[in-house]
Amino acid sequence: MNQPSIILIPFGYFENDFLKKIADDVGREYLLPVRIRDGHLDLSEFHDPVRRQYNGNALLKVVDSQFSAGSLKTLGLFSVDISIPILTYIFGQAYLNGRTGIASLYRFNNERYGMKKDEQLLLDRFRKEVIHELGHTFGLIHCHVPDCVMRSSTYVEDIDQKSAHLCFRCRETLGSSTELTNMPSN
Ligand SMILES: [Zn+2]
Ligand SMILES: [Zn+2]
């Protein structure tokens, strides 16, 4: 039997070195092997021409149904702007206590906010987001500890203020629930 592992699937172009660093950080945080797998999706099917964004609920659903079978946890990585009906944009979302999540680095580029390009900061923000969404798949809900990675983030500033790690309490909660639900949580 295959060892349970976390699968990261880039949809679109990501540099190998960047993906490897994300995978290493995820592996260290969850103490599980992390593999990077190729994925292909025609993203045009998920584009909403009115909002000029991509449909986060549909993307989460398709990654779950087409790419997650047989893996412990699967996270789809995107670089496009993702939204859901009730929010103007999301950094990512995941099925709480499920097997699948998605994350996008679209809003993590400093240049988007009129600031100087910063590859290290981009990596730092994205790894926090990936670890956060995976936390939801492991059943973790939002946490109020200021530097916990499971704290809710609306703006990049919120991401910058938290660490890339689970707090003591979240770490304790991790894995204590195994019931599968299909409730998306962003
Ligand atoms: Zn916490
Ligand atoms: Zn969240």
C-alpha cells in the first residue's frame, strides 16, 4: 500500500524550484511525504467573463473529482484570480475535513499592489496559504491565535502578519476528526 501523502498539483506554470520549496515546507509542517504531480485543466471552462475571474467552487469540485482519488490530501495550485459568489476574491479554499483544496498565488505578487517584486515574499505568502488550506482538509477551522497559520486572512497584509506554522492548539486538534464533510471553507 502506498504511504499516505500530500499531493500538490500545479495547474499552469510554476517554477520547479518554487514548487519544491513549497513541498518541503508542507512536508515539514504536516510530517507527511509531499509529491508534486502534473495536472492539466482547460481553465477557460472555469472563467466567468462577467467577473473576469475564475470560479473557485467549480475549480475545487473538479480537482476533487478528477485528481484527488487515491491520495490522502490533494491541493490544486493556480495562478489565476479566483472568486466565489459571496466574496470578491479568495486566496484559496478547501473542503473542511475533506481531501481537496485549491490555492492561487494571483494576489500574492507585490507588483499587484504597486510594490517591488519580491520572490521570497511571494513564496512565503503562498506556502502559508497552501498550509492553511491543507489545515482545513485536516479538519482545522479558523484560529484566533495571532501568528497561527490557520488565522483567517482577507488581505495579503493578514497573511504577512501570521507565521507559516500551526499553533500548539491547532497542532493538537490535527487529525482528531476523521469524518468527511463537503463543506467548502476558504
Ligand atoms: Zn491555531
Ligand atoms: Zn481558511
